[in-house]
Amino acid sequence: MACALALLLALPLLRQELHSAKARHAIAKISPATPEDSDASVNIARKALSRPGASGNLLNLAAQLALLDTVQNAETAQDYTWQSLQESPTRAEGWARLAYIDLLANGKFTKDAISYLEHSFVAEPAGYQDFMVWRLEFIFANWQHLPLSLQQQALFSLRMMAQSKGKEFAFNMMRQFNNQDLIIRASAALSLN
């Protein structure tokens, strides 16, 4: 009887995980380079996330989809992100997404955007690979607008990424932004490895 009850209680969580996995896989396939495939992936992700529910993970994925959809819906993404952070306040990508949304809304870095990025690094100094690359590219693209403390956190994250993806990957990533201050400081940070 106890096993049946446990199974009954676990089914909603299992269903959420299955929806999560399906949505995550579809979102990873969204690419502006292949609009037809992207549209199909958006539709698959939408279906999987049609009822995000209370899961912080599903809400986080719904926020990602809102920003990746053909018509960016930053307000929806922001709402889902805040809901996701209420469930999981240490979700670094949620905090970084809020910084990105704030930048879209204001056209510049505000105190809130900087605070969101700082929260992101407190939650996860490095993060999983795709998120780490996205956050570093976001920071490198806006390097001159960020305080020294965030720049230093980004350089630490870059060093961690270089350990897993290699120094050449890290050097190539930072060089694409053609910012001499970034290149000099990142080169120095990477030489410490």
C-alpha cells in the first residue's frame, strides 16, 4: 500500500521531468540558421510547456522559450523567470536572463541588471557549459559597461571554462568581441592556469 501511494505521489513529478526533457531538447534545436526546423522545435517546446505548472525547471524553460520564439516576448519571459526564481532562487540562468531582459527594456545596464548578474555569479560561479558560454558572451559583449567586480567574476568563469573546453576555445571566444581591455585582462587570467 505504501509503495502504491509513493508511486501515485511520484507520477506528477515524473510527468514534469518528461515535459522538461522534451522541452529542453526542443529548445536546444532552435536556431535562426534553420527557420523551418526552428519553427517545428518551437512548436514541440510550446506543447511540452503548455502548462508550466509549479516546477521551477518548467517555468525556467518556458522563460527561455519566450525569448527564443520568433517574436521575442520579454515580458512573458520575465514573468516566468520570476516565478521560476520563487521556486528555485539559486537558478543562475534565471538571474542572468533578468539582466538580459532588463538590458532589452532599458537599452543600457541599470543597477537592477548589474544586481541580477551579480546574483547569477553568487548562485553559480561557473554554471553548466551552455549557460557558462552564454553568460560570458553576454558579459563580453557589454564589457565596458560593467563594474570591475563583475568583470573579475567573468574572468574567473572564463578560467574555469578554459579548464573544461581548452584555452584555445576561451581565447577564440573572447577575441570575437575585439575589445583590447578584455583581451589583455582575459589573456592574463588565462595564463594563470
